[in-house]
Amino acid sequence: MEAILKWVVVSILGLFLFDSIAHSAEREPPILIGGTVSLEGTYQEPSLMVQKAFKLWIEEVNERGGLLGREVKLILYDDKSDKELTKNLYRKLIEQDKVDLVLSPTSTPLTMSASDISNQHKMLMLAVATSSGQPWQRSARYLFQLYAPANRQFIGLLELMAKKRYKTVSVIYNDQSGYNLDMVEGIKEWAKIFKIDIVYQKGYQNAKKELPGLLTEVKSVNAQGLINSSYPLDSYELLRLLDKGRYRPDVLALPIVPVSPDFQKNVGSIANHIFSPSQWEPVERIPFPGTKKFIEDFKKFTGHMPTYHAASAYAACQLYEQAINSTQTIDNTSLRDYIAVLDTATVLGRFKVDHAGMQVGHNSFIIQWQNGKKEIVWPQKMQTAQPVF
Amino acid sequence: MIKKQFPFYKRILFKLLLPVILVGFIISTLLVTYMSAPLETFLKRQFDASLSLSSIMGLRICEESFNYLLDLRLEKNFEMNEVMKKEAMDNIRDISEQFPDIHLIVLQAGELVKTSSMDNSPATWTGPLLTDKDDTTVVFDIGTEAVRAHVQFFPFWDWHIISFVFEKDYKAPVQMAYAITYSSALGVFFVVVATLLIVFYMFINRPLNRLIRATDGVTDGNLIKIDTISSGEFGHLMSSFNGMVDSLDSEKGAVRKLIHQLQESEAMFRSQFEYGNIGIAITTIDEQWVRANERLCRMLGYSEEELFTKAWNRLVDPQDLAAWMASFNCMLTDDFENYELDAQLLHKQGNVVFTQLSVSCIRNLDRSIKFVITSVVDITERMKAEQTRRDTNRILRLVLDTIPVRVFWKDRECQYLGGNQAFSEDAGLSSPAELIGKTDFDLAFAPQAELFRQYDRAVIDTGESRFFYEEQQNMPDGTIRWMLTSKVAMRDGLHNIVGLLGTYHDITDQRKAREELQKLRNYLSNIIDSMPSLLVGVDREGIVTQWNLEAKRTTGFSSKEAVGNRYSL
């Protein structure tokens, strides 16, 4: 009898509480956060991960009571990996949908397009998937980078190659993206430091058309290593050609695509021993706060292990939340000022930007596929396996 | 020349130990050979692991410095690099303190020595080119000294981090291991041999020695037991030896006793032979004389020499010769050991000597007769005495059978030993010989046997004779007659009662007459007593012989009072 009475009281109290919350929520309109994802096209694969991370965070933040007591709503449009479309969509988001905050699209080109609009409207944008420094070569006061810059992503691989006394490397890249260009610059810089000769270097625009010829040339110079800097579609094409031509240098490195947990499944045995830079990996060695929970929640939410794209997107959301909660406002300028001097840790790692807004706190590491498993091989303190050459 | 032989236990030791030593040495050598290599490999591997670890530690220090610079985005900052390099060099140098005998050296561009844990290290590398070396173990010389090194390459600073050990230090543990292995193997081997020696000495050599000494003692005639018994099989052997000594001692004692007995026996025999009153002749089976004693010679009146010229059958009276031969042949053929017979031998002077011969033989192991020993007892006097006794007995028997008195004699169990002819006939037998062994219950007077037995026992048990008592006795014809019997105890030379002697004669008629007389007296007495007048009878002396009732009535004296007294009026 006593137990029943207690249940009745608790239920009534709960109802009152819910009612008050509902009423309080009803009192303020939701905070709108808008962005685009590439559900097709060049940037589809990483963008899907970004989308999932956004949705996960929205659900979690609302479970926590939203931001500033307001529900948070997400508006995402498909930019189809198109720069112009991206620009238009962000214009729509800001001008028509009147979003309070914006999230970046995936990739440097799309981010550049989107940030043109967001900067115009003095809206804070955290670039969730931009390694290139290109966006910050113009004035981008309201744009902040989360990734480690592209020009630093292959330092680890080049050091490993130098240790192994590898002396030559070939570099091919899609020259349409600032990301790739920055990456190549970084490779050149560090190859010089490590006394590795870049015996072949060439950019391309159309992978399907140009890659076969490029590979013939690459094969002819027979460098000890081959680095291809491009997006997933180009990388898949390259791997297909390499497999077909039965050519494989000692060291083969690609950015982005090998970090997908389904990479081996997608490309087969050729995945073995491929190197790739990675901003983040879902392993216990990653010591950042909230990482373990994020991995578990993401897996539960999506059924997949997150890539660094997801971690980066989630980290951007974390920064928004932290900024809003700290400043108690959704005023983008206030938030921007807060972010600009912030030195903190997210699930992605350390976040600290320089005066331009480029990331200076976070570093990437090198992963390698070994026997169907993605292993961290650089830096040594983060190693899960020795590199295999 | 007698070859000097080592004592048994030393030879055993040599024969046992030498193979053990050889085998032990071979096994030790094999062990060392096959263990040393793996041990050496193990030690080298351990050392190589230390070399590798120390160089990896050096590399780690450099990597951490590099990552630190990357984190700070200061990898291109010269001052920062120098600071990190210096810190790295200090830390690398300190690594050697954790690894004894291992030195670390950092080379810049393969030539310039940036730092070294060795004192007085040269500024420039004098070792081999290391441009293509990374994470490998190499062997080379530094100056005149060979070293074993592990090289790590840190490309960012173009450093070679070399951890190395001088060959002599590298080999020292291996050599020590060899030394330890050899020493251990030899040590164990010697300990085993020493233990074997000690154990052999304690548990085999010493007891064996004792046993040998004791056995030698036995050989020399000293039946000395082993006083301290070991355990185990030797103890058992020693116990058996002591048992054997006891047995030998006992046998020796028995032999001594036997010898003593033999000596005694021989002495007795000799005494008897020489000085006894029995003539002894020792002959062979074919009657060749061996010995004859003085008594025999005197008995037959010959000297020994004369006797030896006589054959036995010439000495035996012809009428006894057949019996003698028969008995002798029986002993030969029927495996008798001895026989006795009475034979008459012929004296030298021609008279007969009655003898009792006891002939025995001494046989060989195959049962053939070696000697015949004849004991000759002169029974001539005895024969004479026997004859005299027989004569005396015959006379006595004649007397006994002639006298009318019945005589009988019994033993202590009341069995008849004899009696005279008259008694035998009273008993229902035909001759006294039939009495022997019988009791009263077996004879004609069996109805009185119980009573007779009582009287017999009274005499035998008390030794008191019973004289002239009357008893009835059944006769063979069924009549019962009265006898006047006397029985006396019969004693031997030592006055012990050996039976009883009884005599009796028939008093039936006398008794009848007495009864008749008594009857008459009673009749007369009655008449006298019945007389109304006083009647007194006196004899010549005046003694009253008769006194009747009237006399009593008259005088007041009874018959008893009067009869026998003088009559006075």
C-alpha cells in the first residue's frame, strides 16, 4: 500500500516537472543549427560520417535540456559535393531559415564556399573537415579549423620512411583542392628535412582519365614510395589501377579513404600495408575526454564505428555547446571571440587555434592496414603496431 | 715371483670407479658441449636484447623530443631544437647507467660524436659507416677493440644512436657461463665421485673389509665373530657370517667334545681293553687278528703272539663251532650289527673255558665290515655257580614238594611267583610252574580270593606277619576246608618288601574234633550245671577246674571267679 502511494506521488511530481519543462521549452523557440552534408559526389563517404555525428549530438544535447534551456534543432541540406550548391544552401540557411548557428560542410572546397557566406553574415563556423590552410589565406575571422593542417599530416610517414632508409618517393595529387595542394607542400617540406627525394610529382584533375598514364610514369621511375593526395573516389580508382597493373611500391599512402573502417571490405587485400594520415582513431589509446563514451554512443546510434570525420563533427558540436554554455548567448561574435582564445580538449583532441583560426593544438598520426586491421604506427607513443614495409 | 696383488676392496674400487669416472667424464663433456651452446646463445641473446633496448630507449627519447616540438609547432625553431637535443643527449647518456658494460654514443650525420657515455670519447667517429644501418646489430672495431653494437637512426636530427659493448665485456658472461658450466659439471661430477667413494667406503669397502678379515681369521682358525653389524645386504652377510662362525664354533665344540668323548671312550676302551675283566679280540672279517687284550690271552692261556697264530675256529670248541659260524654268517649277510652266544673255547692246556661271546662289527661307509670285535667273558665260574644253584634249587624244590605244608609266594601285586606242588594242587593246577603270574582270583579258592587279598595287602603294606590264623578255603573238588595259615613279608637284600611268603596246612579234621570236644564239654557242663547239688572239680594242685551253678548259688562266686583259683573250703 505504501509502495503504491509513493509511486502515485512520484508520478504526479514527474508530470508537474514535465509540464513545467514543456512549458518552459514552449516559452523560447528552438536554437536552429544548419549545415550541409554531401550525400552524393566526391565527398559523400566522409560526409555521411559527419551527418551521423551531427545527429547524435543533437539528440544528446536535447536530452541534456538543449542549449540555454532551448531545444536545439538541426537543419541539414544535401550539397551533393557541389561548391555552388553549397554556397546557395548556406545562403538559404542563414537568410531564409534564419539559423542561429552553422556547421561546416565536408571538405576544403565546400568549406571555402560555405565560409564565404558565413563570414559575410558574421556567423561562426567550425570547419569540421578541412585540413587545408586555404580557407584561412583570405580573411576568415569567423572560421576556425579543427583538423591538423594538411601540410603536417605526412610528417610521420616520411619519418618512418627515413628511418627505414627509403630515399625516393613519388607524389600524385588532385590539384583541384587546396587540401591536396597543402598536403603536397607539406610532403615536399618534410621530405627535404628527412632527405627523401621526390623523384616524381604530378597533379591531375580527372582521375579516371589521367591516372593510368600517371601510373605508368610512376612505375617507370620506380620510387620506393607512392603518395596519392586526393579524395575517396580518386583513391579507389588508383587502387583499382594498381591492382590491375600489379604494381605496388614498398610504401603506398593515401589520405581519407583508408581511415574508413570498411576500407578493407571495399578494396580487398590491396588494403594491406597502405598508410594513411588520420586525425583520430576510435582506440582506447586516445586519451581525450569523452572519447570512449562518444565511440560507444556513436556505435549504438549508427551501428558503425566512427571515423575521424565523425569525431571532428562531434567535436565541433562540443565546442559550440561549450561556447554557448560559457557565454550564455548564441551571439556569434561572442561565440567567435570565445572560440578564438580557447585551449581545450574535445573528443578529437586538443583544440587551439592561431590568430588566423588555423589549428595549432591538434596533430594527426599515421595509420596502416595490417591483416585486416587498422593500426596506429606513428607516433611511437600512440603505436598499436610496428609499421610494416 | 709372486705377483703383488692389491687388496680386494681396492681392486673393486678401481674396477668400479674407473668406468664411473670415464662415463661421468664423457657425460660431463657432452653436457657441457650441448648445454654451453644454448647457454651461450641465451646469454648473447640477453646481451643483444639489452643493446637493442638501450638503443631503442635512446631513440624513444629523440622521438619524444620530436613530438614535443611538433606539438608546439616549433620543430623548425633552432633554439628549441638545440634545447631538445641537449636534453635528449643527457638522457641518452644516462641510459648507460642502467645497463652495465653498455655504452651509448650519438653520432650526427654518421660522423660527429654528439655525446658519449664513455670517458675520453673521440670527437669524430672512427667506426664504420652506418648510413644504411637502422635497428640492427653490428660488429666492428673501435680503435683496436672489437665491439658489438645496436644502431638506431633518428632521421629528424640525422642522429645515429649507437649502443655498444666491447667484445671482452660481451664475452665475459659467456666465458663465465662456460666456466660455471664446466665447474658445475666437474664439481657435480667430483661430488658424485666423492660421494660414491665415501658411500662405497662406508657401505661396501669397510664392511667388506671386516668380512674379509673375519674370513681370514676363520681360515687361520680364529672363530671370531664380527662385532659391528652393518645394515642392508652386508649386514645380512655379516649376520650369516656370524651365524656360520657360531655354527663352526658349535661344531668345533662338538668336535672337541666328540674328540674328548672319543678320547675318553678310547681311554675307557683302552682301560677296558687292557685292564678289564673281559677278553677282547679284534679281528678282520677273514679272521685275521688285529688286537687281543691281556685278559683274553690269560683266559685262553696263550701269549698274544701265540694267539695271533691261532684261527678263531681253532679256539672254539667243535660242539659250539657250528652255532658260532651260523651267528657270524648272519651278521655278515643279514646286516646285523651284533650277536651274543655262549660258547666253549679251548684253553691252551686243553680244558674248556665257558665263555659268553658278544660279537659286534665296525663297518665301512659302504657297510662292508672292517673289524669284528669279540668280547669274551669267562663264565666258567658262573657256570659252576649256576650249576650249584640249580642243584640247590632242585633240593629245595624236593623239600618243598615233599613237606605236607602248602607253601606259596607272591609279589607285591599279589601275583603268584611260585609255590610247592601241594599248593599247586590245592589251587587246582598240576604244577607250580602254572602258578606264576596268576592271582587268587584265577584259582580254585577264588571265592576266598578277596579275603586272601586283604590279608596279603595287610602283610605286604605293613610288613607285619600273620601267624596261625584259621581260614576257610575252597578246594578244587568243591569242598571247603579249614586251613591254618601264616603269612610273612618277603624282603630283598635291602630289606625292601618284595612280596610275601605264605604257608598253611589243613586243619579241617582237627577243627572238627575240637568242635566235637567242645560240644561234649558243653553237654557235660550243662549236666553239671543242671545238677542240684554243688559240684566242684579240682586238679592235683587243688586248682578249681569245674564250678557249677549250684556252687555259685551256694558260694556266691561265679565260675569265672572260681575256676583257676585254689580251692579252699
